[in-house]
Amino acid sequence: MTLTTKINLILAATFLVGLSVVGVNSYLLTEDNALRQVTDQAELIMQEALAVRSYTVNEVRPLLNDKNDGKFHPQTVPAYSATQTANLVRESRPNYSYKEAVFNPTNPRDKATPAEEGIINRFKANPGLEKIVGSIDINGVKALYISHPIQIRNPKCLACHSEPENAPAAMRAIYGDEGGFGWKLNEIVGTQMVVVPYTLPAQLAQKTFVSFLISMAVIFVILFLVINISLRKLVLKPVRRITRLADEVSKGNLKDAELKVTGKDEIADMSRAFNRMRRSVIKIVQMMRKMQAQVKANS
């Protein structure tokens, strides 16, 4: 086995061990970063929904209600505006979903599932709780959710949600007299939720991790080539010259020129030492030849 092969095997083993250790840590970090990124995006959508609700109550509702046309305008309902806006946002972020889940909703689409009811009950048990972040199972798919409580803080909301007879007739004509009534001031009636499947952060983490592995592989190939080229030029080539000249000296061929030595590294020191040894061998051989000639002359 050549020196180059041995060094390459050592490099490959070192790379594999290092990649295994770094790979595990990197995947955990990329997974954590991906989860944080998804959570931040979900929180942004939640803040957008909160802003739309506030905008609807403070600016849209007064304008539409001033028409006095006897019609019910869903656009004046904060939950409607927030949900519609979130659906538009979902066109560019299909993995994120928004829902206003309520125990007793006006619109049946907002009816809370058993899992969502559990989240609402947590808010009711702890009225000071402003946000819950956790995981939920939706149709067998594990998902991350961010949840805020829906609390009746504006007395004007009770105009549509206290008793059926107090609600606009146009609204009852659309949704009926069964849902969305009996609410009380400061009562927590539901929750706003942004939900995203865990497959999304997993996909982001996997994509980032694969890019990292490819980058590491490219770096290793470049490093492998640089080391091999440097090894051949700085070590193997000078050693081969020394080996060839040593072989010639061993055969008695002393006419070849000495090694050209440049630099001050270990290979240069070895070349200088070899040249000194070769000159010493030449002197010894020359002395032996003179002695042999004198012996022959005297005999």
C-alpha cells in the first residue's frame, strides 16, 4: 500500500467520523431553527389576524353600519374579516391555516373540535393566559399551533351575541337563532388558532441539512485534491528523487549530479543530509580505489 493510499484512507476515515458527529448536531440545530422559523411565521399570521379584527371593529364596522340599509354585512364581523384575510394569506402559505374556534359559534364552520375545546378550557381556567403554543392531532397528522383567547371585551359585541331578539334580523335570517348567543362580557368563548403541520419544519430542516451535507462533501473533495496535489509535489516527488539517486549510489554510479535543494523544510534538510552522505561515499570510494592502485603498483 502506497503512502498516498494510506493518507487518503486516513483522510476519508477522519472525514466520515467528523461528518457523523457534526451531522447529528447540525441536524438537531437545523430542525430547531426550522421549527422556530415556522413558529415565527405562524405568530406573524396571528398578529395579522388580530390587526384585521381591530381594524374591522374600529374602522370598517362604523362605516357599514352608518348606511342604515337594514342589511347584515358580514364584513363588520371581526371573526369573518380575520378568517377571510387569513384564507387569502393561505394562498401564498398553503401549509398555514387559521381558525376561530368557538364553543357556540354563529357560523357552524367555527365550531370547536374536542381538541380545540380543550384549549379553550385552558384559557377559561387561567384567564390571565394570553397565548398557548403546543401540538395537536388533526386527522391523524401532528401539527403545531399558536392559540390566543377570544374574550368578549367590547360591550358592542353583545348586540349580536347576547339574546337572539337583540340581534339584527338580517343576521338571524342568515345564521338562525341557535348559535352565537348567550355570550357575556369578559367571557372567554373561543380561541384564535394558527395551525401548521410538523411536516413543514421537518421538510425545511431536511432541505437545509441536505444542503449542508452537499457543502461538506464539496469542501472535502476540494481539500482532498489540495492535500493530494501538495503531497505529491512537496513530499512524494522529492522522496522519489532521493530514492532514485540512492539506488544509483548503491550500484556504484557516482556520476549523477547532486540533488538541488531549496527551502528550509524537513524534505530540504533530508536532501542536504543525503548530499553530504553521497559526497562522503564518493570520497571513501575514491580513497579505496587509490589504495588498490598503490597495492597493485607495489606488487
